[in-house]
Amino acid sequence: MDFMFLLFIAMVIGITVPTGISYVLYKWIKKKGIDKRLRLLAFIPIFIAAYFIYDAVYPSDEFYKVDFKEVTDMEFPKSGNIIAKTASFPDHFGDYISSFLIEFDPNDLKKLENQLINTGFEEKTNRMSSKELDYIEQRVEGKEYAKQFVYQLKNGKHYSVGFLNDNKSVIVTRVSW
């Protein structure tokens, strides 16, 4: 079966099932003569489905903190503040690209650099290009890369961590294909 057809079927089911449940609940509550304000409870399935759709399209900061852990093999520092973020929607193999801009305290910045070196990242001047990374780079007005570390796994994943010249900003990019 074609991936787009399966995606279409999943979307139809993901939208029509909660809508159908809400409709049946609303009619049942109305038939029982229950207070009109309680009829709003019938729309809870629609709100839940809408939340999951929204979260799939616009991932939370927690999603990027998990990617940070995967890329750097260290927990997201408490001083970290995610300034800008973007990710592609996963393809039918679950592969996606995420890129995000973080600001850290200088101490955490140094710990991160040491962690990358100890993990096997290589300092390079060239970088991989993606529309997600381009989007993030447009948000760092007047800042340039001071250092760039990259790591490529054999399973098709590419990690990149770029330190900017303001001594607090880092761009993390995770690519899988």
C-alpha cells in the first residue's frame, strides 16, 4: 500500500472517530436532559485528538531535550533555554530532521564541548545543509559559527553541534535518513 494512502486513512480515522464519539455523547447527554453546560464534556474526545495533532505538528520543548540527549549523550542542562526550534515531520521510516538554537551558561557550554570531544565528535568547518537548519540560522542575526562539531553514525544518523561566537548560543541538528 502507498504511504500517502495509509497516512490519509490514519488522518480520517484520527479525526472522524473522536468526532463521532463526541456526537454520540452529545446526543445522549441531550436526550437524558442533563444540564446544557455538561454537554461540553462531549467534546473532550475532539479536544484530545486536536492536542495530539497539534503536538505532532509542533513538538514541545521536551521533544528537543530528548534529541539533545540523543545527540550529545548528556542531560539537558538546567541553564539551557531553547530559543528557536523546528523539525520535519517523520517519514514512513520514522526519519526526521530537527534543529534548534539553545543558550547556555558559560560553564555548561564548556561541559558540552568537552562531552562532544570525549564522545568522538570531530571539529569541522563544513556543515550539512537542510531547510530546518537554514530556518534556525536565520534567527541568529549577526552571529557566526565559532566551532562546529559533527558526528556521523553508521545507521544513517548525522549529528551536528555548532557553537556561535556570542559564547552562549549553540545550534544542535539531528538528521536521520
